Amino acid sequence: MPDLAGPPVVVVGAGPVGLTAAHELARRGVRVRLVDAAPGPAPTSRAVAVHPRTLETFAQMGVLDDLLARGRRNRAFTMYSGGRRLVRLEADYATMPTSHPYTLVVPQTDTEAVLRKAVAGFGVRVEWGVRLTGFEQDADGVNVRLERADGTRETARTPWLVGCDGGHSTVRKRLGLELVGESSETWMLADAPVESDLPPDTIYWTHTGGHALMMVPYARDGHWRLLDTAPVPDGGTAHLAAKLSRGLGREVRVGEPEWTSVFTFQQRMVERMQQGRVFVAGDAAHVHSPASGQGMNTGVQEAYNLAWKLAQVALGHAGRGLLDTYSEERVPIGEALLGSTRTATFLVQLKNLFASAALPVVFSVVRSVPALRRAIQRKVLGGMSGLRIAYADSRLTTAAERLHLTGTGNAAASASVPAPGPAPGRRVTEARVHHPSSPGCRALHDELRDPRWSLLCAAGGTEADDAPLDVALTAAVQYGAWLSVRTVAAARTRGPAPLADPDARLRFALGLAAGSWLLVRPDGYVAARGAHLTRGALERALAPLGLDAPLAGEAVREPGPALPPLAVPPPKEY
């Protein structure tokens, strides 16, 4: 456990978003106070879909294995209309490489349980029954007013306040941030046992002649998440079963639900996510349709984005200007999310009767044209998965030349292939680095679990006393508290912290020619890259952090230990 420093950051809300923020602050050594007005953990689940980019985030946090054990991996979406099967769309991530090419269906209650256990490992306990009633901030901190369930009150001083307190957020309201957008539809969610001969290996969507329903299989056999886009007041499970049976063309029986919720959702968001020392994330910043399961996923990614930046500032490793990039990066994503969920809502509900006649015609074409089918699969997945989120226009992104890797000495990787690697602003795992039997690829994923920035330097191309080695060694010594410097090499190297890549597969995938470098943010996005590591190039890439001291002029030479060569079988990609 890291040594936790300074007065605690107060995080309001202990759902998945608040728990993620608390975890990532504590993992980096920042004290956290996590409060929630509820008397205890929520007994029911709203969010059930964890998409690939969020799974990558949970992998970096070190909590993914526990979550995978609780969920079902879904790789298909099957559509019915009027009792006829229209099409089954398979998960196709060929253009979006990832180690997790699926959506994990898992109750939000389980997601929260895994995260609570993880934050407890850093000494953070949720203070249940503690409500934020107000706050005032000044240039140096925030005075928060708290009230417990027994009526006792407290005023606490904190350097930063993070509001993850949901759609009715007290933090957002006290900041005067308006949710801009529109109201929308009334839908029903239910978790219930279902008797049917449908295999639980896909999400089902069915059109019933005027509206649509969805069924999502849980890992628990016979239990499903049901969504009705036109619920009937007091219709009961028999009515819901009749609609499903009519749409699917087979008998479906719905047992007594464990939980139901009829709600009118909205499509709204704030225009900024920070004011002074106070931030909002998740449903506190945007509320929208559950059609594509984006709410929790977006909130978790926001919390991660904010937490590493806030920790770096709180611990004195960056200037406060770094925090401005939170709103700058995430507000445009929220705006795009409203557009995509609006489209998904229309497609999910399809209220008009014309759809009953048109859908079979449309999808007969989709079934018969493989290229069209692949395009639809990738388009749908691209919008839902989060894998295409990028920060190309962020001030943290430094444009750099694209590289080509040739002559690596490895038969599989030495061919002259356009392999520029991930561009600045893109996920580093956008590269084909998902070979479980490749030592270099495995080492990269281990590196991404380090909470620091990563500077990857490809060995070779220069002599030991040339500038790249000097710069790498100096950066490792001067910035080691928040920057991990790794020398990627086949085996032996004089650079800092060698990362073994004996088959050159990692260097080829990342576009790292001899002597080149890649700078990766703590959230796994590439910030900068170049063909030759110089002091000036690294200083330009790190300039947005507002560091007090520039990179030192003299290097500290501490060559890393030699690595023995590794023999591995030809790796297979996931």
C-alpha cells in the first residue's frame, strides 16, 4: 500500500464512478474520504454491461480478474421481428484490437462489490449515511458540510471535492451547473427468471409490431435483464411474457422479478465538469438513455481520467493547469455520447408499425452481403465499445512523425510493413499487442498497470554515450516518482529498467525503430512519440504538466542489468 499523503480528497458517491475515483487516487498515494448518503450498498442494479474500453481500464486498475469471474462474456446481438429471426451480428473487433473483445454482462451490484473490496485494500472505507449538504470553496480548499443519518453535522476542510453523486447531484446543483438537453422516453427495466429455449449466448432484441424489447443474459443460469420500451402500467409479468413470445415466435415465461424500475430518462449534460477545486463525473455530469449501456462505462473512464491528473497535482508532480484538461477532454466525449445514445434509442425502440414490414427486407440484404454485415457490426461495436475514444486535440497530445519499423532481425517482424504504431492521442493498446505468448506484449500490459506515466525507449540505433540514453537515464532519476522509464530491447541493454522483447513483436506493433521512443499517459493513451529521444523533445511532450524544474542537464549513468535471451514459441493473437 502506498503512503497516503496530505488532507483527504472528498469523493461524494460510492457507486462505480466514485469508487473508481477513490481507488485511483488512493493507488497513487492520495488520502481519500468516500461518503454516500445511502444507508448501504444498492441492492439492485441498473448498469449491467461493461464494454471493452472499461474492461481495459479495470485491467489497469488490477480489478478485472475478480469482475470477470462474476459475469458472462457476450459476443453477439440477435434481432427478431414478428416471430422471425432477422440476423445475428457477431462481435467483430478486427479493426479495434483489444485483449477484451466482448461485453461483460455483470450486475452493477457485483461491479461495486469488487471495487469496494479493492478500495478497502488501500484503507478507504465507504462512510454510509453521510450526506453532503453544501460547500464553499476558496483559493486554497473547500469547506464541505456533511450530515449523518442520526442528524449530527460536520464541517470538514478538503483541498479537492469530487462529485460522483448521480443524476440528482448535490455537487452539480451547488456549483450551478445546468444539465442542457431534452427529456425523452419512459422505459422499464427488470431482472427476472425467464423460461425459454433461447441459448444465453447473445443479447436479444425483438420488435413486436409497435415497439421493441430486449433480453440480456446474466451469468446466473436462467436469469435475464429485460428492457421494455413501452411498458404497460400494472401489466405484470404475464403481459411482458406475452409480448416477448409474440416478438420471438416462441413461448417465453417470465417469473417474478427480483427488481423492476419504470423511469423516464433524459438526454442532458453539463457544459463544463470543473469549477475551481470542485469536479463532477458520471451521472452528475450527464444523464441519457440506457439504450447502449454507456452511462456507467463513461463515468468510470471519466473518474480514471480525473483521478490520475488530480493525484499528480495533489502530490506536487504537475501544475494545476493539468486539471483543466479533464473538462477539455471529457466534455466533447459527453456531447458525442448524447448523439450516439439518441441514435441507439431510436433504433432500440422503433415505435412505428412500418418497421415490422421493413426490418425483414433490410436484414435479408444484410445477411446476403458480408461486407455490409461486417461494416454494421464494426460500426455498432465502435460506438459502444469505447475503443475509438481518442484525445488527438488535447493539449496533452504532442504531434509526432509516424514511424516504420524495418530490419528488426525477426522474420515475422522484419518485413517492410507500414507499422507506424498508435498515433499520439490514441490508445497504446490500439496496436496489435495482444499476443499472450509474447514476452514483450505481456510486459507492456504489466507496465500499463503501473500508475505512473511510461516512457518506452527502443534500444539500439545509438552508442551508449549518445543523447537518448542520457535523456532516458536522467528522466528516470529526476521524474521516477511519476514516470516509469523502460528500455525495450531483445535482451541485453544499458538503458534503464529493461523490458524484454526477444521476438521484436512489441517493437514492431508499437512502431518503435531502434532509438525511437513512445510516451504513454497513466490512462493508456499515447501522449507523444519520436524517432530520436532528445532533451528538447521530452521537455516539449511534458510541458503541459507545468513542471517546476526542467529536465536536468547531466545524466546519471546507471545501466540496467543484462537480461538473458528468451526462447518462446510463435505467439498467437487473441
